[in-house]
Amino acid sequence: MRILILAATATAALALCQCSPKADTAGAAAMASSSAPSFAYDVALTFTPAAIDAVKARKQKVTVQVLYYGNVTPASAALADPKDATLHLNTDVMEVEPVNQTLHMTGAGANAPHLKDITGHKPLALLVVYAGKSPQTSSIHCTDFQDYVSSAQQNPVTLKCDVA
């Protein structure tokens, strides 16, 4: 009887071990996620007093929208957006109060599955700031930024906003 119980216990333990992920697989997955490139950067956002008043008078928030994209390679040309011939990776959107501040952008939107399909694996960023439903109807006018993320990582990106 003891042999039968011991055999059943050993079989159950073996079955559980086969269902569990291998330690090497789990470790490799953790290393792969930690080795993903960082595309984090800072944005120094400033407002004139008139811009702050305009946003507050309309009870709006300020939207910081970033489009991450890249130049296609010959092998990925079929993935390009037909409007601008670039590969759109993803977007990050953040809503903030209309106060002078430095924002930390994680750049998470740049780490997209198609990062491998852009030239040099170097994403570009287009940062647009507005208050209202869209940039076209914004109650403020802000400078924008369009360059490689690596350029944004060197110094905080400075964006200035005034009343529209």
C-alpha cells in the first residue's frame, strides 16, 4: 500500500513539475524585458499667464500627445502609412493642469512590436500640446517637437504655450 501511495505522490509531483515554467525560461523572460531599450525623456512645459487664464476659464486640461514613428527600411516598406511613408509605432497621451512643470515621459509607446522595422531601431517623436478637444480647436498655441527620441533624451524638451 505504501508503495502505491509513494508512486501516486511521485507521479503527481512529476506532473506538476512538467506544468511549471522552467527556471531558465522565466529568467530569460525577465532578462529580455529588462533589456528593452529605454526611451524615457523629460518635457519642460511652460505657459504664459494669458494661456493659463484661457485654459482655466474654459475649465480645460492640457493634453500632451506624442506620436512615435520611424522611417521604414526597404524590408518594411509595405508597413508604411500611405499618408507620410513612415511607420507609426504608437502614441502616448497625458493630461495635465495648466501650470509650468517638467513632465517625465516614459516613452513606452516607442517600444512597439514594429520597432525592429524602422531604420536603426531609432524612433522619432512628434509632441503636440493643446487644450480642448483637438489641436485644431485648442484654446492655446504651443510649440511642438519633432525629432529622434535620442535627441529628446539629451536635454529636456522645452515646449512653450501662449493663448491662441
